[in-house]
Amino acid sequence: LLKIDDGAASDPENGFIVVTQVGSQTFGIVVDAVFHTEEIVVKPMSTKLRHIDMFSGNTILGDGAVIMIIDPNGIAKALGASGSSAHDMAGDAAANQSSSAEQTTSLLVFRAGSSQPKAVPLGLVTRLEELPADKIEFSNGRYMVQYREQLMPLVAMESVTIASQGAQPILVFSDDGRSMGLVVDEIIDIVEERLNIEVGGSSSGILGSAVIKGQATEVIDVGHFLPMAFADWFTRKEMKPSLHSQSVLLVDDSAFFRNMLAPVLKAAGYRVRTAPTAQEGLAALRAQTFDVVLTDIEMPDMNGFEFAETIRSDS
């Protein structure tokens, strides 16, 4: 369709198809490779190029590269009016039938720990990954991977073993700057189904069972697994310091204790600035506002009590 080659797939054995839906019409776009997802700002097409239906706009990446944005509506239009009209008639019939029925949900179906299929609402899943096993690291008593310039903890469901070789399928759940990888054995399919949990869950991490594609399927409780990655997932929005976190001035003449306590405070969500002497601490206080001052008591020149008295007496 784009007329940039002869239409032959570069690697027919390992090709990718982007499944796209426009209205009631579903089609697959054959692509050579999938790199990653990215949040972008869409810039309108030049007036000289707006007659090309295949593209809806472009964007400029961080490295200055210009990327064209494909318009699925343009592709649907290029597939031909006859095909789309037939799809529209079928779609109208399906819409009329489904309007009286219960709303369907996109579900990701997978296997983890047993042959019994499991499912999770697709809207909760940020990405599906197949990570090389040699990229999985063991640190601090748990498995994790370096993912998008951050450490992402891996959580394995019961009876799931993390691969030591080959590729490891992972469901990535992300919210507000941090991610968890749920380790699974196999990703099966993405389906549209009515999500009716007919039998309540009897084990932790399972909401219950539903019939999905004619088979009893366990629907997992994502909320059970998130705190396994970050214990405070539901109590604090993020671990990294933000503009809303409280600031601490840590004053201690011992470099050992400064280096020991600063990471503890940062991990608790504070923004931390350190000072090796009371005088430098006072200079920092005059330059900016802190929510909390944490000070050593025994310091040369000015001890902690004198330091506190000086702070209180200085308007």
C-alpha cells in the first residue's frame, strides 16, 4: 500500500502483523519489525502532502528524526469500498445484536503455573514482553530486569518458574512511573468476551472463574500482585522524588552517616539535601525552604542543640 518496496516480506517466518480495527472493519498491517511504544505529539501534515490518505501526520523524536504516522482510516479506504460496505452491513447487524446484550471486554488469555487458562482485562496491561532469560537479574532476594532505564521487579504466580534460558513471557503493568512484570508461561490470545465471573475465587490472586471462548478460565486479581513488586503501590503514588514530596535537610559531620541515611530518606519518598556542617546547613536554609531538618547532635563548631536554637531564633 505504501509503495516503498515490491510488497514482499523481508522475513516471512518471523513477521509481525499489527491488527487494526476501523469501525467494524478489522485488518492486519504487515510490518517488518516492532520497536517500542512511545508517547508523541502529532504534528499536522504539510499542505503539500495532505492529499496522501495513508498518513495522518508526523512527529519529531527526541533525536530529531521525523516519523510519519500511518492513518488506519486511509488504509481502510484503500482496501476498497465493496469490502468495507459488506463489513458495515455485518457490523450493523452485530451492533444491533450486541446492543441488547451485556458489554464485552477485551481480555488477555495466558497460561501460568498450570494448563488451566487465565485471563486479565487487556486495559490493565501496559505491554506484552518476551525478555531474554539472560537479561533477568537476581538482586536483593528477588528477580528483576532493567526496563526502560529503571529496575522492574518480576512477580511469578504460584508454580511458575522463571526461565533460565531462552525467552521469558512477561505481562507489564505500569502506573505513575513504575512498573511490575508478571511472569507467565505462555501468552495465548486476546479475545472479546462478556466477563461474567460465575464461580468465586478460592485462592489468593484469583477473582474467580468465567467461561471465555467456551473454556473455564481463571480471572486473576492484579491488585494482589502489585504490592509484591512495591509494598506501597496503593499507599504512595511513586518512589521517585516529585515536586509534591517533602524536602529534608540532613546535617551531619560524618560522611559515613550522611551516605547511609540519605538513601534511606530518598527511598521513603523525600527529596534530600545534605550538609557536612551546621554553618553550611544554615546557608542552605537561607537559600531555600525545607519541610524538615534532620541534624546530628555531636558536631564540631556548632552542635545540634545550638544549631536548632540558631534556626529558631532566625526569622
